[in-house]
Amino acid sequence: MINEPIEELTNCRICPCDCGVNRYTGRLGRCGAGSRIQVNLHQVHHGEEPVLSGCQGSGTIFFSHCNLLCHFCQNYSISHQGWGREASIDELIDMMIDLERQGAHNINFVTPTHYTPLIREAIIKAKDKGSKIPIVWNSNAYEKVETLQTLSGLVDIYLPDLKFMRENAALLCTGRSDYPDIAGAAIKEMFRQAGYLHVDKDGIAEKGVLIRLLVLPHDLSGTGAALEWIARELGSDTAISLMAQYYPAGQAMQQHELNRGITPREYQDAIRCLEYWGFENGFVQELSCSSQWTPDFQENE
């Protein structure tokens, strides 16, 4: 059976890059993705925030390619180099059902933005087949509001990385100076759909928004400014994950601003900002500038 082309992929403007390519002809935009889903790894993962991993793990599905392409990406082999294998929508559904059968607390789509129409179809069909666990949209927040609106009622938990609050830092690390404005609007839409994070009686997330803030060297992430923005725009009841796990990966070793881990002082400054703005719902980490948080991705066969 040959599936009909998805119109959104014939003139692709799914994300803010607005490449306008027909992904069915083999033309590639910034993300490097074609017309079929490409997955590197699906597994029950125990390294996410406690409200996601719980005791049974989060059912993570890691997609290949990315529309933002941070120079320091800790998933560089799949985001930039495209390691992974093609999968049909039915195969993606099978992965989702398999993870649910293994007891995962949720289905966690990692870097899904550039496959949104395909994943949306998979979610709908999986729910029709009886899938009941929450859907997590784990993204870089470089997304269009109108694309996110097509996920309303399908995604239960939004897990965006708010990466940069200053245009110059975003330009330096991604080449996209518009990131702060785009991500801010996207996160507001996520919040409109899902609201504050809600957990069940066992402390496992059921619905809502959890914003990740990865602290970068030299405060390139603008963590204090990000926390101020969140407090003013969404409120200090917003759930925050303040991450200390940065280590130089990908192209970061070639950029002096990025070629080291963060210092204890840099992370403590971020924690003080968290406290100053009154955030009490969320998570901090032990300082660990190593690759222990990165899954063992599979090289292309």
C-alpha cells in the first residue's frame, strides 16, 4: 500500500526555518530530514527527570536529524550526522506500543519537530489502538505556534529546552538569532495547551509543561534571564529542570566559548536565580560534565 503524500511535506514550512522544500523529491532543508521518519533508538530510559522516569522508565524514541543544529549538541551523531534508520508510521506505532507493553510511564518523542505531521498521525492511530499512556513532546522549542496547534489534544506533556535568551548567543551556537522570540512564543502555546505540570498520586507526570534549562559556560544560555521571563510570563509555579550536564560535544571543542564544562560557580549562580524568582516546582542536578547522560546511539548500518 502506497500512502498519499502529506501536504505539509510537499512545501515544508513545518518549523521556523521555512525551507519550502518538497521532501518527497529528495530535496533537503536545514534539518536534513526526508519524507519518512528516521529513528535511531527507542528504549525504556531511566535518565529523565523523576516525574518522567519514575521507577519504570520513560519510553524514549530518539529521532534522527534536527532543525536547530546546536553546535554543542550532545546527540550530535543523530542530530547532525543523521545516524538512524527509516521507519514507517506503522513501525513507529509498533515502537510506541512495545514501550507501553514494557511498562514505560510515557511515550517520549525526542527531537520530533521536523517530523510533526508524521508523528501526529502515529499518535492518533496509536490512541485508536488503545494506547493510554501520556505523550511527551521533548523538543528544542524552535517551533511554529501554528504547527504546535495541530498537536492540541494529542500531546499531554511538553518538555521544551529553553536554550538561549539572547540573540547573539543563539546566533553563535546555532546560526539562528531569532531563537529567543520563536521559543518564547512556542512555549506559551505549549503552556496554553497543557498548563502547569500535574502529577499522579505516585509522583508521575500526567499532563503539563516542564521547561528544561541547560546551563552553558559563560552564561551563554542566559539562565537568569530565562527564569525571569518564565516567572513573569508563565508564573513561578512553572516546573523547571535546571540541568548541569553540559559537556563539549560536536563542534563545541572548536569554539572557545563552548569548549569546557560549566563551573560550580556558574551552576550555583543559576540555582540562586531559581530561588530568587521563587521557583519551587522542579529539579536540579549534581554537577557532571561528562557524557554519562547521553544514550549509546547506533551508527548507521
